[in-house]
Amino acid sequence: MTEGRRKRVCVLISGRGSNMEALIAAARRPECPYEIVGVISNRPDAGGLETAAREGIATTVIDHRKFDSREAFEEVLHETLLVFAADLVACAGFMRIMTAGFTSRWEGRMLNIHPSLLPLYRGLHTHQRALEDGVRIHGCTVHFVTADLDGGPIIIQAAVPVLPDDTPDTLATRVLRQEHRIFPRALELVASGRIRLENGRTVGTWTADPEIAVVSPSLD
């Protein structure tokens, strides 16, 4: 474990927080290199706030609608993260576009989960766009957050097949299962120091089975 202690993680959410739940579950393991110390939402009605509270995790609401500018909102967000003494920030369905000034303060320490195989389908409605394009493989990505929306260096990805009868909802469900697998893994890799952001690139040590491939349609 890096530096002899678990890294302190704050999770940012805007909704139900299912990826937040996956991070919380992973942090229960004694060998996990991070702990969830706080959950912050920009929406007071976010369902994930109740979930975090039930887990005994401190929660804070910073309603972006009460600020005159994005910068003013982000200043309070930054100060709140400092109060939590956060080492890392995990964006788990946090639906706010961040300015370059804010992302630079947390460069290499803020991660985001996105429901596509970046750099494909940045932004919203990723599953609908994948179906419209007729792709046979879709997926999800965890990346470092930069000022480039959904364009930060990639940490980990998971791919799933696209089936003939898929709808945006069925495809989203299949992708979400993989999001819940790879987000905790990405956070573990960064918290342990095995992966880091260096000169705008993801560097470190990781392994993968070179024989594994998602083939859609199946070759069988």
C-alpha cells in the first residue's frame, strides 16, 4: 500500500450513484488501497446521498444552481475536497463540465467513468449513438479527468458485444455491469501507485491476457 496508508477518496455524484456503490463495496476489503471518506453531490435530490449516509459516509451537497458561475461553484467544491483531505477524486455520474482551472488543481488525482470505448462517443447518449452507428462492440472507460471533456488519458476499458435486438436500455445495462467492475479496479491501480499520469500520458505497470478478445458476432 502506497505510503503506508489508504488513500482518501471523495466521490462526486449527481444521481443514484451505482458506481459509487461499487467503489464503497470494494473499499470494504482490508487489502483495498483506498477508503471512501466523503460523497459530494451537485444535486440535493441525488439518490446516492442516502446510500452513502446508510454506509456511514459523510455527504455534502453543493447545489450548482446557487452559484453565479461555474468557477464560483468549483471554488467551493475544491475547498470542500480539501476539508475532506482527499487524495483522489472519483467522478461517478457527476454531470458537470469542469473548467481547466479546476481540473489542473486535481491533475492526475481525479478519475471519471464514461459509458463508451473512448475516444468514441464522448458526451451524452453513448448507447443510442453506438446502436445508430451499427458497431458490434461497445463498452466503458475509466480515464483521468482533464480539461478535454471525456478526453483524458485512459486507465482501463471493458468491452461488451452489441446484440441484434439491443435497445439503448439493454445495452446500457450490459455496459453498467462492466462499469461496476472496472471503476474500483482503476481506482485501486491509481491509489496503489501502479498507474499514474505523467506528461499527459498514463504510465505504470499492468497486465492483460493477450489471448482474450470480445468477438461480436461470435465466430462459433
